[in-house]
Amino acid sequence: MLIISPHFDFPEPSNGDRPKWDNKAQYILTCVGFCVGIGNVWRFPYLCQTHGGGAFLIPYIILLVLEGLPLLLLEFGIGQRLRKGSVGVWRAINPYLTGVGIASMLVSLLIGLYYNTLIAWIMWYLFNSFQGPLPWTQCPLNDNRTGFISECQQSSTVDYYFYRVTLNASASITDSGGLQWPIVICLLAAWTVICICYIRGISTSGKAVYVTALLPYVVLAIFLIRGLTLKGAMNGVKYLFTPDVDELMNPTTWLDAGAQVFYAFSLAWGGLISFSSYNPVHNNCMQDAVILTIITGLTSIYAATVTYTVIGFRATDKYDTCISENIRMLLNGFELPEDSITASNYNAALHHLNSSNPDTVFGLDIKTCDMQKLLSEGTGLAFIVFTEAITKMPGSPAWSVLFFIMLLCLGLSTLFGNIEGVVVPLKDLNLFPKKWPQEALTGVTCLVSFIICLLFAQQSGLYWVTLFDNFAGSIPLLTIGLTEMIAVVYIYGIDRLVFNEDIKFMIGKKPCIFWQISLRFTSPLILLVILVFYLVTQAQQELTYLVWDPDYDEFPTLASVPYPSWINVVIFVLAGIPSLVVPVYALCRLVFVRCKKKMKPEKDINQI
């Protein structure tokens, strides 16, 4: 039986058992930095745009409370009570559950690999922002120096700079194209920074979070003030907060909201369990969970507001350019005086000319200028959307430096949690000699990670990053989260660990009925529905990915191409192995224990 006795008692740890936070603020800032990452700048705004603007906020807030908050308290509670990392915690609860911690470690490693590649890209842009004009403001000349490179002219300067100059992207994931040495150098710099900041665990990373966790809020405030002064900024803000209530009836909206809540908290990565284990055992972890939930939710909305001031400015600029081009064609086509058609009377003039001379207007290839369509184009990659908007701002290099410093801080603070979720379990598993100091273990982890990351420094690296993003952080996280719920509630026993006796032991009072209902029923059910719906949706979809291909007929639109058949093996490694570690480890241990019991009597007989 994989059931732990409800009378199992954990001794109160002494202060010397583990490192400690210098103060409560350091702990909260570390958790905030871990949870609030690069995705808050583009993923959450993108989901808002996809699912009806403000309508997405309704399921997001509901699931933030019903799904994210209880699981967050669970991880805080078991980490603080048992004062161990993800592997040590689950091994202490039940040796058969050790696989949960191993799965979290694998997910943290896989996500950290591609996440630090994003940091390398950010560093590349940051290094190239210290010049004027910015290098992505104009197309380079062709080899004959008689004009601009056609690939750049067909797309845009920012697209060309990202896909061709920065990544030199190939047209297929099967075409590796060799290493891109500028990205290799940036990767080396990124892993070196992580290694230095985390070289002694929280004693060094805890100091760094005062900058990496707080500076992004300052920069976001600066961008918000600047963004609100830009023409058309309010168009973006209105679009963000104008709800399309029909989207509330769309199951995909709730699925994406639930997934975003899950990812926003960095749940099931193991980092939060480790961070909470450095708290005093009587710290109010319930209050911490509520505080972090509020901060994470408000930060997502705050970052989305900033993003959509830029999106509004970008859309308005494109709208004005579209109108200007149409006016120019109408003036030339009908040989009208220069000021006879302006932006203010454009619609009336176009209607009049279209009524009187429809054939002439049709021959001019007048474009449809739709502000709502431009606003709904999506936020895309931050590297493209923001860099394009920044080029149109006065003093663009300064704004570019600020923006990429902000992204760098967001990325680094998240990576601290990822590394914590890898290094601490490695210690608990005793895979390295116990005499190895923290510095050596951190250095080896970062070195091995850097070597693996060379996969992302190839010309096909972008497509590998996308593959890791789609599969390493999806099914495994949902599976681990659901397993954690079931393990604590139905194996360990909710009446002891998180919601009653142990919470009372730690904070001095028992939790209310909300927490018990959420952990017993609501949160596990929500996670199960999301997991099943995700699996069904993925099973019905063809495995495709988007590539940058100048030979594509609809270029510069990214071409959707099917993955090669061997990619299923990679997907199994990314999503299957971390998900199966839990049952496989439990089964192997069960076989081992039974074999050991059978061998023991024989051994005793032989000794007689």
C-alpha cells in the first residue's frame, strides 16, 4: 500500500539544517522574480487579444483563485514544513513518490535550456542597442550595392534583423546549418551570468533579485508613461479592456486561461518548493501564497496594459501609413489638388469617388485600412513588435536599451528558480559526491546546460526552441501538478499536511473551508479537465511548425510545414519521459522492495 500513516510526525528542523533567507522581502522578491517572466510581456497580452480582450480576464482571475492559489499553497506548505527540495519532499512523504521530484527536476532543466536561449537573444539585441541608428531600422544593401536586399524589402527591417541577421534561420528543422557564433557567445555569456549569480545558491541569487525582480517594474512604469503619450496608445488600451463576451462560451478560452495561470506561477517546476524550504518553519505560508497570487495577477494585467499602449501606437502608425498611401494613389489617379483629400475627409472622399468612378478606384488597388484588424494582428515576438515600435520613438537607442535590460532581468530572475529546481534535487539524489561544494555543482550544471544549448545556436535553433516551448512545458507540468494534488490530498492525507494540522503547526490556525474544498475537489478537477482537453486537442491536430522561408509563395508570412516523422521521438523525450517518471519510478521501487523481501528469508536461512 502506498499510503502513509496519518500519525507520521516530522520533527521541527533546527536552524542550521538549511540556508535561510536574509529577510522576508528577499524571499518574496525571489518568488516574484521566478513567477513573473518574459511571458508576461507577450504571452498574456497575446492570449487577451486571441480571446476577446477583456473577456479573457474573467476566466483568468477565476482560475487564478481556484486553480493556481491552492496549488501554490500546497508547494509552499510542503516545502516549508519538510524543509527539503522537490525530490527530498516527495521522498519524505512517500518513497514511492520520489519520481514526482525527479520529473520536476527534468522539466526545470528542459525549460531552463530554451529559456536561457531567449536570454541569449536578448543579450544580442541589448549589445546592439548601444548605437544610433539602431541596426534594425533599415535594410542592408545588396552585394552590388545598387539597392536593398530583396528578402528585407519583401518583409520588414525588424523581421529581417531577427530571422536573418540574429538567427540566420534555415528553412527547415532538418537543416541545422551549423553554429551561429554570435549566438554561441551570447549563450556562453548568459550561462556565465547565471552561474555567477547562483554560484552559492540563495546566498548570491538572493542579493541579485533586488535588481532583477524590482527593475522590470520601474522600466514598465517608464514605458507606460511614455506609451500613454504616443499617438494611438489608447486605441490599444481600449481594445485590451473591451470584452467580447461571446468568448466566455468558448472552451478554449478557459483552457488557455487555466494553462496561463499554471505557467504564470511556475508551478510543478520544483523551484517554489525549494525556495519555501529556506523559510522559518513558522512562517505564514498561507499569507505568502495570497500575496504572490495578487502580485502575479496584477503584474500580468499591468504588463499587458504597457504592451497594448505600444500595440496601439504601432497599429495607429500602420493605419495612418495605409491612409496616406491610399490618399496618394487617389490624388494621382484622379489628378486632384494636393490638399483636396486629407485624413479627416478620406472616408467621405473615397465613398464619393467610388460611387462616381468605381472602375477607376478599383484599378488603383486601394487597400482596406481597418484599425481593429491591425490591433488584432497579435503581439507576436517581443523582439519584433517592440523593436519595430521603438524605432519610431525619439531617442530610440535609449528606449531599446531600457526594454532589453527589462527583459534580461525578467529572464534571469526566472532562471534562478530553474537552476534551484535542478541543483537541489541533484543534491538530494546524491548523484554527485557529497564533498562537492555548492560552487562545483552549480558550475557543472551550467556547463552541461551550455553544451546542450548549442542545439539552439544552430540555424535551425529557432524551431528547436519552439519545439521545447510547446512540449517540455505542457503535458509534464499538468501531469506533475495533478499528481501533487492527488499525492497530498489522497495519499499523505489532507487532514494532516497542508490544510489542517501542519498548517496550524506552522501559522497557528487551521485554514478555512475554501482551502479544503479547493484542494480536495476544485483544483484537481480543473487540472484534470485541462489535461484531458489538451490531450484531445493535440491528438486532433497535425504536427506542424512555422518557418522563415524567402522562397515561400506567401512570404513574408511564415510557412506552416509538417514536422519530420522522427520528431515524435524528440517529443516523447520532452513530454513523455518527464510524465512517465512518476509511475515508472513507483513501479520499479515496488518491484525492488518485493524482490528484497523475497530474498531476505533465503538469506536468513543460509545464515543459520
